[in-house]
Amino acid sequence: MGNVSVMAIPPLGSHEMGTEAIPSDHYSSQEHFDLEKEYIFKKTWLMAGREADVSKPGDYVTFFIDALETSIIITRGQDQKIRAFYNACTHRAAHILNEPCGHAKFMTCGFHGWVFDLEGKLADVPGEELFGEFDKSQLGLKEVSVDVWGGFIFINLDPNPEVDLKEYLAPLNESFDKYLGHKDWTWSYGWRAKFNANWKLLVDAQIEGYHVDQTHRNTIAGAIPGANAPAEVYSDSIGVPAKISAYRPEKMLGVQTDVALLSAKHGATSLYTKSENEFTAKDGDGVLNEDHPLWIFDAYLLFPNIVLFVQKGQILVQRTIPVSPGECFWEVDFFHTGEVEDFGQLFNSEQGRIQIRDVLTEDLYTAEGIQMNFNAGVIKEVYINKQEIPIRAYYHRLMSVIKGKGALK
Amino acid sequence: MSDLIPRPDVSGLEAEIDAWALATTEDRLVKRMNSSMQEIQRFYDAMLPILPATIEYLNQFNLSELAGDDLTLSRAALAMCEVDNSVNKWKKPILSTGIDTLRMTKKTGFNDRTIL
């Protein structure tokens, strides 16, 4: 009896948001894309960096929103405060910092040498006497809203965000903030690619479990059956429309190879093989579903462009950045606790990394074909079942923000 | 190095080990993609019997101390992770239901924005 309730897997999803077909033009229309730029990417909180990458005063990272042709500098000041600025010299608009990350006591424009301090103030102008009327105090870098949650830095191009980051990310509460923000998490590896597909299609690919049995028939179907990937929506949330979860089957199906089983002796990097050694995870109360013996991960959709996978000992972040209606950058990043110290751990890390890489190639495989069919007008609407309800929740959130002209509530 | 666990006997396997003991994951990926299924299977069949002992043997050293033949052996062992799916799941060198893996550019950090 007790065992039955412990092993029960949540229902696959629901029809609570309706059953009607969803139009597809928001994936292909330039007009809709222009609205997304204005009302979503200029109004919502966007994950832009990791706090650990700006741990000391002068550390900086840059973040680029291609569709907006906007580059942002995030740096930590001498006062320990994290600030974000448009990467735009107030002299003649050159990008000031061009590296993805680095350290600079001052931010010096490479064009003519204007110097800005870490608080964004214009500190020095070579040949200042060459200018006429001039008030340096008015020519600091243009500041951008910034906040930190779970160790991730978010920026918001709205100078006065309608909601703060904490409210935006509810129901992900302080437990998540603490767990994800733990100092032991370090970036391990990641990949980046450009796709001829709308930025939302690559989000869609990660937020429903209905695809697993077919899309992953040559890799992991059996290790995470579609029937073990339930969905949940957060109707009241502003920035977290939905999540999906993954549970192992009681008996692993599919091929558990000799290599995978050897790997499993030395770590838990692979999502798809039950490890003999579990990761240790600190501060996971209220975040990890550790009471369920089959639970693997929860994946949260952070509106508009993030899928955040949370599991014991591993964080996986997928981001998409729009370029045009039919083009985007896709990237995925992994965070782990602890260093790889011996060959067994290295073997486990390599095996897990390759397995997820190959699975991701399958997830990414369909997007460009779908985009072609939308662009060509062959398919004008899509059908969403109850297990795919995160897609519907995502669409509703998108359209509600667009129709509300950027209003989030 | 004091090796309490003995080094597995790789006599007769040197050619396979040398062919696949490439330095990086990306090198080994390209090797797999450019190999025939017969070549992949031959390497897999040669390496699998000694793989458990190889991991145990290499596991007793600090990673940074691996050098020479042991470093070569470690890379060949890691190549088994690369060919595993080809041999056991796809039965061919390249997954036909995924994008070209080489499109996924390796990042160097969270904010890396390699120009693609």
C-alpha cells in the first residue's frame, strides 16, 4: 500500500487550458516577431549570466540579444553591487567590451578611449578640452535593470520592471533560490548552435513528454518512457508557465549497454542510466523530489526562453535567443557540484555528456522542418494534447503578454 | 606511480587503441563519424573485454599524472563512450534521426557566444 503511493507517478497532464488547435503564425510572422521584440524581450526578465562569473569587483560578462541588436555588460562594482549597462559608449556608440567575460578595473572604449568606472560613470575622456559644452556627469553608461536568483543573473530592458524577479519566478520559491544558488555549482560544459527555426520551437521541444517514445526511439526511449513524463501548469505564475517531470520506469527498458553500466559505477552524470552512486546535493529540500524513488528531474519553463532542468547534482539550462522569426541561437549549459578527480568520474562524465548530446540532436532534429512548413503556410495550426499542456500554457502566456502590450499581470 | 591494480594486458590491441586514442571528445566524435561500422565494431570488440579492468587500473592514479601509454589507454577507453550508441543502438556510425552533431559547437563558458 505504502509502496504503491510512493511509486505513483503524477497524471500526464490535463485539458484545463482547452483543447482547441493553436494557430501557428506566431512562429513565422514578422509582424508577431516585432511584437515579441517590443513586448517580451524588452519587458521580461531574461537570464543573462551566472553570478559566480562576476564574483569579484571588475569581473564582467556580456550578454547579447540578437533580435534587438542589443549587447549588455554585467559587472560587479567596488561596492560589490552587480550592475548591468547597455554595451554602448556614450561618445559615438561603439561596443565597449567585446569579450564574453573578463576582468576590467575600468571599462575603456576601444574606439577613442573613453573610460567608464564600474558604476558606469564616465571617468575620463582623452582630449576632453577638444569638446565644447560638456557635462561628464550626464554621459555615464545607460543602466539596465538587473537582479539575481538561484545564482543566475537576470536583466530586464524595462527601466521599471512591472514585477520584480522574485515575484516573476513564483512559484519557484526561496528553496530554489538557495539550492540553485549554492556556491558549489560550477559550469561544466555546454554547446551552442544556430538554427533556422523560431526560438520558441526549441523551447517547445523540451517541455512535453509526449515526444519521448518516438523522437528518442534510437536513444533513450525505455529509460524515460513518455508515460513517465507528466506535465503541470502554473496558471497563476507570471514567469513560470509550466513544468514537466521525468521518472524512470520501475524496470528499465531498452538497451542498458555495458559502457553505460560501467559508467554508472562511478557517478550519476547520465540521466538515462540508474547510477550506483547518487550525487550528493546540498539544500535540496523543497526542490528535489527525493521521496520518489523513480524521480529523475523537473524541467521548468522560465518565460520567455529558458528551460531549467533541476535534478540531484546537476542543473541543465537551455536558452534560445531569437535572431529573426525563423532563426535563433540555441545553447545548453550544464552545472555540477564537485570536480572530476579520478578516471572513473571522467569516464562517467564523458559517457553522460555524450548520451545527452546525442539525445539533444534528436530534440533539435524536428525544428527546422516544422519551421519550413509554417513558413510555407502548409500548416496553419497545431494540435496539443493534455500531456503537451506546457505548450498551451506557453502559448497562452505569450499571447497574453502580446495582447497586453507587455503587461505581465 | 605505485600501481596496486595491475595494468590490463593490451598486447595485440595496440593498433586499435592507437587509432582511437584521440585527445578530445570532438576528435573522437569526428573519428566515429568518419569510420565505417566495421572499423567501429572492431575497436569496440577489441576494447570491451579490457574496459572494466582498464577503468579500475586508471582510476587509481591522479588524472593529472596520466601520461604516455596510460594517457593513450585512457583516451581509448573514453572513445568507447563515443562508439557505444553506434554499436548497441543505431547499428551504424551516425544517428540518422538527429541533427549533425558537429553543428553543436562546444562552449567555453556560460556566456560564450562563439560566432557561428
